[in-house]
Amino acid sequence: MAASSEAGERRPFGRRLLTDPSRLFQHNAWDNVEWSEEQEASARSKVQENSSQLLPQDKQEEYEVNAKKYWDDFYKIHENGFFKDRHWLFTEFPELAPHRNSSQNGDSVHGFSDTEESKKKGLGSCELCHCSLETRTERQLNLIKSPPGGHTEELAAQKDSELSQHDGHYPGSAASYRILEVGCGAGNTVFPILQTNNDPGLFVYCCDFSTAAVDLVQNNAEYDSSRCFAFVHDLCNDQSPFPMPEESLDIVILIFVLSAILPEKMQCIVTRLSRLLKPGGMILLRDYGRYDLAQLRFKKGQCLSDNFYVRGDGTRVYFFTQDELDHLFTTAGLEKVQNLIDRRLQVNRGKQMTMYRVWIQCKYCKPTTLQP
């Protein structure tokens, strides 16, 4: 896979630009919105205020120790009804389906889904949700059960370790194009990839910290073990094995995942993932940017450290700058292909409300030749 350059051309995340302020409430979202100095200063002030009181160290350690439990609880409650399938992926990351016709973009023509991350924890049942999560919670709690003989974390780790020990033989070893999604959740990225990329040589791996999430993927009617392998994996444990060898992957994709990890552990994780890439392979990332609406909505007492917060459900989130992400990836020996910021203005036309989202999108490639 050749690394393309972003020099000279900044491909927009979407095609809907607000050039006439009088048209603000004619659409649900506007792309690439520039912030005024006053707006930037106001956001900075809100962050200074909500981070002025940090959680005590013992509480911070509790959230780290129980991180898996919080994510398991999240997926047991919300099952696969919290996120939409991410069909926008193929507009922003054509590397996931290299032979796909661009006319197949369908409803992703405006790039990132307007409601995709507005439904995430911290924003709750916000104004843009199409349905109420609360009305489904009791039904989902009654339905979600671990299947007999399903993967426990220990069995999954043991199985992965055994598979990785067979030289040359591992899930997907016969494939010619291999993708790993880290933090797969209920499969909202994995299944669109399997549906869209019809390459017979494709094999998709997907892993999650949460056993409940992996169970949801494995029990989905579209899960095909001949094209996909889902497994439980703790990114923060560098002894936790991957089922594939180093330098075997074409793509590693991280969608709103790295931000959920303790900042001190991020570099080790990115470096370890980079070792899985073939020369020319690429890491694709989409995550929260500094001063995103979600960050500004946090209250005092929810801040763990600079730009790192805990949500009401116990899950955590970090808000990046482009430079921070560039440092993580280049320190791991990767080369920048793309590092862009998407400032999205979302609109609730019924309530005449505006909401400013900030996301960062990156592509970093493993060099094809050794650096001197």
C-alpha cells in the first residue's frame, strides 16, 4: 500500500459549507466551520473551569482498575443499539475497501454521520438522537445473556495465545488483505467493512476490552468466521497476545478508541500496534479533538487530568490536539499521510440550537524501507 501525500490538497470531510449565515437552520450540519477568536477563548475558559478540580487519586485508580467492568456494563445495557453502522467510513477511509467504486458512497456523501458520536456517553440522549435509549434499556437488559460456551476473557486469551504459537498458521493466514479494528464494540465498523469489501482475499480481525461487546459481534447473524475473527484483548496489557504475527496487517483502525485509554499508556499501545503493520501498512484514526462539545459539557469533579475526564457511567475520554497524535504516531516510527481537524457545526432546527463538534482524523503509514 503506497502512502499518498496530503501536501497541496486538503480533502474536506464533507461538502456542505456554510457560506450564508442566514441558511444556518436549513440543514442538520455544516462542515469545516471556522471558529472565531472569541469562541476559542470561551472554550478554553470552560475547560479551565471544569478541570480546576481533579478527582482524588484513589478515585482515579478505581476507574482504571474497574475500566473493563464499566465497558461491560455499557454494552450489556445498550447492546448494539447505541451507535449507527459507520457507512461514512468508506468516504473518509477508502483504504478499507480499495476496489470500491466511489459512486457507492450512498448516504455517506457528507462524510461523518451527523449523529454518530452525539449519541455517545457524556452527551446522553441528546437532541439529535433518532430514538430514546431509555425506552430500550429494560428490554435490552432482559435480552442480553452470554451464550453457553461463549468467550470468557480467560478462554479468549488462552485461545489467542495458542493460535499465535503455530508458525505460519493463524486465523486469516491465507488472506491477502488483513484489517484489524481495535475497540470494535458491537460491530458498527466491522460489519460495514465485511458488507462493502468483497475482496475474496480480505480478512478482518476485531477486538475489544469488553467481553460483552465481543459476544455481541460473535452472535450477530452477519458474523462469518471464514472472513472475520473477533477476540477479547486488553490493549493496556502488553503481555496480552494478538492472534496474528507482527508485520502481517495492512490496516489497523481506531475509531474513538485511543481516547478511552489512560494517557500515560497511549504511546506503548500505538508502538505495539505499529509492529503489527506490514511495511506500507497504515493506522487509521478518528477521535475527539480539543474543545469538542463533549469536553465543554463536563462539570467540575469529572476531570482526571489535563483534558482527560470520566463520564457518568464510569468510562473515560481524552480530547486530543493534532500535535499530540502526531507525536504518538511518529514516535512509533510511522509517517504522516493525513492529520486533519474537522470542526462540525450540528444544528437542532426544532429548538434552534447549535452544537460545535471537533474531531481529528489521521492516517499514518509504516515506512517501506528502514529508516537510517
